[in-house]
Amino acid sequence: MNLNSTINPWIARWLGLIAAMIFAMVVVGGATRLTGSGLSITEWKPIVGTIPPLNAADWQDAFEKYKLSSQYKLQNQGMSLADFQFIFWWEWAHRLLGRLVGFVFAVPFFWFAMRRQLPSGLWPKLLMLFVLGGAQGALGWYMVASGLVDRVSVSQYRLAAHLTLASFLFAAVLWTMFSLKSTNAGCNSLIALALPFLVLLQIAAGAFVAGLDAGQGYNTWPLMEGQLVPQGLGAMSPSWINIFENAMTVQFDHRLLAYSILALAIFHLSRVRSRSSALLVLAIFAQASLGVLTLLWHVPLALALLHQAGAMMVLLAAVRNANNPTARAEELVRGHAL
């Protein structure tokens, strides 16, 4: 559908705000994981959970519930109430942001709908975004639940699903917003369309690296264990499980995907030569550099968060490039010339 300039410009600004809030959620979620805070709240209360502990008795009650978790028993035995409050606030902020995203989506949506300012073709997209947002919240609790029994961290499978869905939602909001700003939205370039999905795949691979703490090992670059292709990539049986549970293989795949995406983006730039494709290459190169520094310095918190934020910036650049009709036209002209 082609949307034109008669659409209320505040709709695009509203979607831009939602995208920014999802970005913030991903970064805060990364801090929650890196500080070991994700399991500090052991209940899922979508409404009343908005209110944090307000007095000493409430804090002690929340702390006693956390003491029943495997993380406390196996890793944080004897931690102080002050230490518990530190991890609690990270997880509470992450969940609060999720609730705020839902609120910021719902209220303007009904406002625009009541004023009949939403084009008919936009309704299915907005409803899809709403469903994805609800699914993301439920998936977040499903992820947390995996770490409350018999383990001190969440399942890397559920972590990857949670982060990938958040990233897909971020990309979908951006795509919808960019489409509103163009009367010729869309892209016929297969490479440009493929790049956002490859970035999403790389984000999922990064979640497996995070879930297995794979960045804490093999802290050299460009070699791993002194080799370009280290031995032990297929050490686990059955072989397919190495992709998800072998820390060496998971990190190696993450590196390989980064090289592949950068090479494809450079090839795309050589054909299109547009500003959006150049910015995409720069974003990928900066993100790859951050990844190398994070690895070499054994995943310090600040660099790790910058790396996670960088992933979302690369995704933003990839979506913008794919939804760039100018770049599309230039590539089509070159294709006909060949």
C-alpha cells in the first residue's frame, strides 16, 4: 500500500517513540542479564507488579521469595538485602518499560482511531504490532520461568527467542514508520531485503553467545585457539546441538555471520552507492569492531551494553536501507544497464 502525505505526521512520530522505547528495553534487558538481575522478581503480575516494594516489610517479602530460587541457593547464598535491591531495580525497570510501551501504543492508537485518522491499510499492521508486543511480554515471563528451577540463569533458547522477537518487533515498527513517510515505500532489491533478516539471525546468534557466556572464553581475534577454524566445533553429539550448546561453535558462528553480513553489505553498497547503504556498512563495521573489543576485554559491562545497542542500530540501518525507494531505483537502473 502506498501511503501519502495526507496522513497525520504524528502517527509516524508516535511509532518512532515506540521504536525508541523498544530500543531502550533491549539495552536495559542486556543490563539486566549482565548484572544477573533477571531472576530477582519471581512472579509475573502484569498489573499490580507495576508497584515496587514500598516499605521494609514489602522488601523483605520480595527477598524471601527470591531466596526460594535456584539462583539464590546455588549462586547468591548469603547476599544482603541491599545487593538484592540492586538486582531487583534492574529487572523492575525492564518490566516497567515493557508496560509503558504497551500504554504508549494503546492510548494514541485509540485516539487516532476515534478521530478516524488511521488509513484502512494501516490497521492490520498496527494490530500485528499489538499482538507481537503482547507475545513479547508473555515470552519474557516464559524465559524467566526457565531460570527459577534447577539453574542459575535462563535457558539460552528462550533468551534467544525473547531477544529475537523484541528485535523483530523493533524492525516491524520501524518499517511501518518509514512506510508512512514515503509514497513509494518498499524495496525490490533482494539483497537489501535479505540484510535485515540476516541481522536478526545474527542477533539470535548473539543471544546464544550471551546465554552460554561464550564471550568469556576464546578471547583472541582473529584466531580462536590459535586457529582460524578451531578444533572442537563439532565435539558434541548429535552434531546439530553444537550450534546451540557448544560455546566454541556458538562464538565461531557469531563471528562468521558478522564477516558474511559485512561482506554482503559492502557488495550491496558497490551496486547501489546510496547514502543508506553506506551508513549500513559503517554501522556494521562499527558493531563488528565493538564486538571484537568486547571479546578481547572479556565482556566488560559498558562495552557489552554498547555492543547490544549497536546491534539495534545496525538493524535500524538495515531496515532503513531496505525501505529506501531512492536506493531501489538506483539499483534497478544499474540492473537494466547491465
